Amino acid sequence: VQLQASGGGLVQAGGSLRLSCAASDIGFSLYNMAWYRQPPGKQHELVAEITSGGSTNYADSVKGRFTISRDNAKKMLYVQMNSLKPEDTAVYFCNARYSAGLINNDFWGQGTQVTVSS
């Protein structure tokens, strides 16, 4: 199983970025997907999640600015990040989770750096 995140970079405050996560070797449509981030010197934190059924949930800090989406046919996860702030600076990770019966799968991508300058 591989999750490949991309799209990070350096952007000025107020700018936008779109992160992508390509999944392989999983039944993507069955998985609940999420974006997490780890700011410098801090713990991982949930940014946004989207269930296999398409329901979404966002951290309060990104509500109204970030939009998570998925394309099951392409096995892709996205997050559109608008009105970026310096405090959004972090390494962003995609995550895939599936749980049914005795199966508990939890996969992570390698992370992509987002840096927002003031």
C-alpha cells in the first residue's frame, strides 16, 4: 500500500495551495481518508477527514478555508487550502483507515511540506 502526497510548497499568507494524495493497492472507496499536519515542534493534528460515504469534518482552525475531497475512480484525495496563514505551516500527511471485523488498516503517506510566509 502506498500513499503519495504532493502539492506542498512555499506560499505567501492569503494564498492558496492544493494538496493531492495518490493511493495505490487499496480498495480506496472503502477507506475513510484524512489529512493531518505536524507544525514545527508540535504534535500531529487532524486537519480534515472524509468518510467512504463522503461526509466531511474539519478542524475548527481550517473551517471555511480548507475543502477536502476525494475521487474514488482515480484513488485520489485532495485538500484545497485557501486564505493560508503562517500558522498553517506544517508537514501535511494523508491517512487512510479501514476497519471491519478483525481488519484494522491504518496507512500513512510520507508527508509534504507547506510553508506560509507572512
